[in-house]
Amino acid sequence: MSDYQCLEYKKVGMVAAIHLNRPDSLNAFNRQMRSELLIALEHANQDSDVRVVVLGANGRGFSSGADLAEGFLEGQTVEDQILDEYGPILSLIGAMDKTVIAASPGVMAGVGAAIAMRCDLLVMAETGNLMMAFSNVGLVPDGGASWQLLRYLGYQRCYALMAEGGRIDASICLNAGIANKLAPADQVLDTAMTWAEKLALRAPVALREMKKLLRQAADDSYDETVKREAKAQKICVETADAKEAMQAFFEKRPPVFRGE
């Protein structure tokens, strides 16, 4: 699609590839890019042929965070901007039916890191890092970064990272569960695309229901999760994909999933 100014969108088979494309500013989020990213994600989510989304970036990093040079609209506060412009992006990534893989070729900082962590899976460059530099300019993390990092790092490590405006290397992100895979910087996008293409061959309804379960389990009790799993299992068992998988098992062949 050629209508985007701050990102690139292309479809490869059953995978939608969205690349942030402001490399000269290390893909800092301005108003235009926020708007375009939401549109691109909505487009991918509504495309029945797309099963997996790769959210990557051009240049040497995923995103340096918000474009601090841009400022706010007349009458707009920073709270308004976070909730009205970033909020829908973050909500959609978590709620959309598709698996979303973030691919970070270098640094991911501030709200850029928050968006990457909001994705279902994350591939990072071996030399990359996650930065929380908010306190260096007298600010606090936003975009849900506090919620994410507390669960990955625990209170003390999370507080130290934020209070010191520090960074954590890709290897630490991998060990903490923030990242799923590491790759050389020039292979991050290819690694994410290869993974996406494999996941796109799996049962779409099952992946959709798994995503819902895990997103909800973070706030649910054990008993509530058992009930949600039972309902999700009923949905999956009744699909044509489940019947195809069972038949393929007995016929000793790979199943062909159609998302039905």
C-alpha cells in the first residue's frame, strides 16, 4: 500500500509486514506515524487472508520513543495524547485476532519499547537493547511499560531500570522472557518473517483463542481461567480445523488449516 508516509505495509502470503519508516529519527513516533500504524493494524486485522502480523522497523532501531520535537495539538495534554493516540494502538495489538510479532533491529526505547512488548512475540537484535530513559528528562514510563516490565523483572529490578533511566541488553531481555528470539541485526526481520510464515500454517482459531486466554489470565483467578479454557476448547473442538487435524493424524500427514 502506497498511501503511508511514515511506514511501509506489504502482504507476503498470509503475513502482513508493517515497518516503521522514519529511520532518520530512529523511528520516533510523531502524530502521522501513530495514525498510520493504527490504520495499518486495523487493515491487517480486517484482512481475512492475514493470519500473522510482523511489526518491524527500517534503520538501526525499532523506535526511540515519542518524537519530543513535535509537541501537542492546541488544547491537548500529554495525558490526552497517550490515551487518544497511543491507547488505541496498544489496545488493538492486544485484542486483534492475529498473532503480532515485533521485530527490533536495534534499540527500542520509551513508548516504542512499550509497543514492542505489547506484541505477542518479540525478536530482538543480538546487539539491541531496551531503554527506559524517561527519568532522565523528568518523566515516568508510559504506554503500559510499567505493567509489562514489573511482570518480567520484578519490582526491584524494574524500579532500578526506571529510576536510573537505564537500559537492558538483548540477552537479559531474552532471559527475562521479554524477547523470544535473538538474531544478528541484519537478520531480525527475516527471522521474524520466517517465524510468522510457520505460525500462519497453524490453526488460526486455536491461536486466536490462546491469545485471548493468555491476555485474560493475567488478571483472572485460576478458577476463572479453567472456565475460560473450557469455553475456548469447545469453540476449537467444533471447528473444521480440529477435525482436519484429527484426520491428518490418523493419515500420518501434515494438517492443512483453513481457519474454519
